[in-house]
Amino acid sequence: MTGNSKGPRDTEPLPGFSDLILAASGDGIYGLDTQGHTTFANPAAVRMCGYTVEEMVGASQHNLIHHTRPDGTPYPRLECPIYAAFSDGKVHRKKDEVFWRKDGTSFPVEYVSTPIWDNGRLIGAVVSFRDITERKQAEKTLRESEERLRKSQSDLHHVSRLSAMGEMASGLAHELNQPLTAVMNYVQAAKRTLEASDDVSSAQVIDYLDKGLIQVDRASNIIRGLRKFINKDNSDRSFEDINEIIEEASKLAFAGSGFENTKFEFQLSKGFKLIFVDKVQVQQVIFNLVRNGMEALGDTRDGHLVIATEKTLDNCIEVFVRDNGPGLDEEIAGRLFQSFVTTKPNGMGVGLSICQSIVEDHAGRLWETRNQDGGMTFHFTLPIVLKDSENGE
Ligand code: ADP
């Protein structure tokens, strides 16, 4: 019945054997006349579309089950490949369209629409279609698992780069410790020698040497902190002055930054109790936030970065780093604290996620807000833990 020249006439009943074949087919099969009216429909077609045979036969097939595209836009009948078969006489196949059921739901189909000829005259088309829901679901599952695989591969790649960096930093920290200790010893020796002489100009040099010793000591602390951080040893907590931590970390962040257009301002509230923290780690958080702010400002004219502290009602210290830069890139809003999220060409995208784990390790919270007049503010809190001797206050 699907032959090129010996197809059934649109009004003729099907012969018995063809009926059996059509009834047995799992694919939907229906015929069309040259007006696009359904001439017959097999049981599978009727079942899949949710109509009765009476409702289907005689109705405009396109209006009934093919009126809308998969994206929900109308499907003009002049563009219908099924109807094209009985106007251009060619076979038309589609691998991924949808048919619509009587209840208004749709299902994905692949179909072939074949013209029917009768003595050289086009008299209609026969359409064979298949519900491809399961195949599409299997394809989707496969795509998703491939996507997950790709994502884990790329995460793994990042993580291995990071752990390689961690190892390198650990080795570097170890190597740097020795020359730093040597510098410290030499400077101390020079200081002792000068202290023993009666040269009046020595006082000035001794003062310089003292300043040098403070810097060497600071470098050693940073390196110790780095090694502890890499080794995830966070037990090095002591009672510290938050404002001092901020001033020191900010100076490190500003050092050699070359941001001439940026005005830096401290608005540090006075009179805080000491807080029980790992000083180097908290410095790392401030360093990151200040650097991020500076990088966001870039060459902005009248760039302004404010670093402020305030006491909160729930007995925490809140630190703010506020800039008047371009604000957050919409692309990464909501994913800011995830690892490997960055908009910078050379960014690793781990700064904020490290900051968040440090702050949370200290029982605090880190979050961001958009400033009304532009730019971003990053906030974090650290709880004020009293020393035993202060508990009676
Ligand atoms: P990285 O600095 O390597 O990109 P971060 O975790 O520090 O990684 O920051 C992630 C992203 O968050 C940055 O790439 C940037 O897009 C955005 N971001 C961070 N701070 C700011 C800020 N002050 N203003 C605008 N965007 C920021």
C-alpha cells in the first residue's frame, strides 16, 4: 500500500490483509488526501494521538496533531514537510519534531511522509511515525553523564594544578626559611656589633636594623602560615587586634600594586576586644578581598576602596571591604563562592572560596552586597570570644 503507483484510493476501504499489517504495526501509520485530510489511521496512530478513528479520519491532520512546533510557536501548514510530500511528490523525513495529543500534551516523533501516486497522479501521502520519547530520554541521560564526566575531568585538572601549586609552595616555604633565618642572624649580629661601639651615628643604623628585623619576622610568619594552611593545620590561634590585622594585611595588598587612581580609606571602629583567630589566615582573607576590590577598580578614575570595621548586635566584628568599581559580572552571580569561578583572564577563581572556608572555620560568615551607588561590598564576621579572665566582666 506504500508503493509509488499502487496506493489505496483515499476513499477505498483497505483490503483485509493490509488491515492486519496496519493493526500489527507498532509505528503509527495514517494516510492523507491532497487536502491534508486523514483518510485512514492504524490503531497505533490512534492510540498515540489519543483520538478515536472517527475523530481522526476526515479531519485536517495538520490542525489536529501537528499545529505547533516543539518550541511552542505555530507551525504553518505551508511549511509542513508531511503535506509537502503530496505537493512536491518527494519523500520527507524528520527525526525530531512533536505531535500533539487530544489532551493538549505533546510527544517527540520521527516520521517519514511518502507520496502516493495513482497512474502518474499524486493522490495523497502515507505517514509512518514513531514515538521517540524513550530514545530522547536515553540520549539526554547520555549527554548529561558525558557533561558530568567533562566537568569532573576539568575539576580534576584544576585540582591537580592546585595541589601541584600547593606542593610547590610548601617546598618554596621550606627553602625560604633557611635564608630568612640567616638574614635574621646576620642583622642581629650587626646590631649587637653596633650596640657595642660608641659611634653616635649607630643609633640611626640600629633603628633601621630593628625595622629590618620586624619585616624578616613578618615574612617568616607568613611562610609559617602558608605551610600550616597548605597542611590544613589551623590550630595556631591567638588573641589578636582586628584593626592591626587589617592594617598589616592591607599594606601587603597595596604594596607594589601600582593603583595610582585608587583612594584607600580605613574606617576602623576603635575599642574592640581582642579576637581569637589564626592571624595569618584572617590576613589572607583581607588581602584577597582588598586585592579583588583593587582589581575590580582597575584604572577607574576616582576609584575608592574603603576598609571598615563595626561591632554587630550578635557580638561579632564585621569587616567590610567596599569599592566603587563596576560591580559583579551577571555571569557569575550566585556562584561567587564556588571554586574555579573567575572572570579574570589569569584568575584561578579560588580566592573567595578559600576566604569562605577560613571565615566559616572561625565560626563567621562571608557574603557580598551590591552598593546602591555602584560597586560591591564584601562583608565577613568573626565572633568575639572572651578570654577566661574577661568572662566575669
Ligand atoms: P579570582 O580573583 O581568581 O578571579 P576570586 O574567587 O577571588 O577568584 O573571585 C572570583 C570572581 O569574583 C572574580 O573573578 C570577579 O569576577 C568576582 N569578584 C570578586 N571580587 C569582586 C569585586 N570587588 N567586584 C566585582 N567582582 C568581584
